[in-house]
Amino acid sequence: MIRLPLATIASACVAGLLVVATAANAQTAPAAPAADAGRLHAADQTFIADGTKAVATQRDAARIATSRSTDRDVKAFAERVSTDNAKISDALRAASPRGVDVPKNDPDTAVLASINNLRGADFDKVYIEQVALAGEQKALSAFQAEIASGRDEQLKDAAKKALPTIQEHYAMAQDLAKRKHLPSAAQ
């Protein structure tokens, strides 16, 4: 029988326990952060879906308006919305937590289809009522809800920074509707 000093046996036992503990920790440690990264509060998930859809719809409809409208006021409004909403869309993607998929281009196809085949005054009327007024109200609601109920600080901050621009778009849409003698929605 081989006799080893007690310190050597104790050291071997401690080393063995450390190896087992390290292996067990290595197996469980990566799973926890990945699960947390995928979990977002329901308000934040709703904001990512609704906010990006509203912004993408406004942006894409504005691009259609620049080619289909014959009214310079409508075109000017559309150009402004298109430019601003492209920036807002980029900011939302940048603010989203790692591992969360933020759609780059997910507009409401029904809204775009409702204006796609129209031209001139018919286009202007539908664009102002359905996109400029109603669409900006949807965007306002989504961004205000995130500010009030969201839990992710970066998303809330992005919503707070974008809200004044969306409010300005809505005010411009109301003014545009008034100038074109169309009913404007109250905020």
C-alpha cells in the first residue's frame, strides 16, 4: 500500500471538487444571461411591434406620397415624415436590447394598399385622413405607452426622444387637414 501525506490527499480532493464545481458552473452560467436577454416586459414587446410598425408605415406611405400627390403641402409633409421616421426607426433598432429582433421594415400593408392606387386629390384626401392623422395617432399612442409602462430604459429613452417629433408630425397633419378642409382628429 502506498502512503501519501494527508496534505497531498486533501489537496487532491479540493482540486477535484474545484474541477467538478467549475464544470457545473460552466454548464449553467451561459443559460441564465441568454434567457434574460430574450425576456422583455410585455409593454416593451408591444412597443417594439407597434412602434416599429407605425413608424415604418408612416415612412413608406410618405415615400408613396412624394410620387403620387400633386399637392406641394402634402409632398412637403411627406418628405419631412419620411426623413424623420427613418431616423426614428434607426434609433429604435439601436436602443433595443441585444438578442431582440426589431423589424427593419414591417409596415401595415393594408394602409399602404389603401393609398397605393390613388393619385392627385383622391390620394391627398385618403393620405391625410388615414395616414397623416390616424397613423400619427397610432404612433403617438405606441410611444406614449412605452414611456408610461415600458421597463427597458433604453427603449423608454428612445421613445422619449422621438415623441416630440411624432407630436410635431401630428400637429402638422392637423394643420394640413385644416388647410385642405378635411376633418382633423382632436388629440
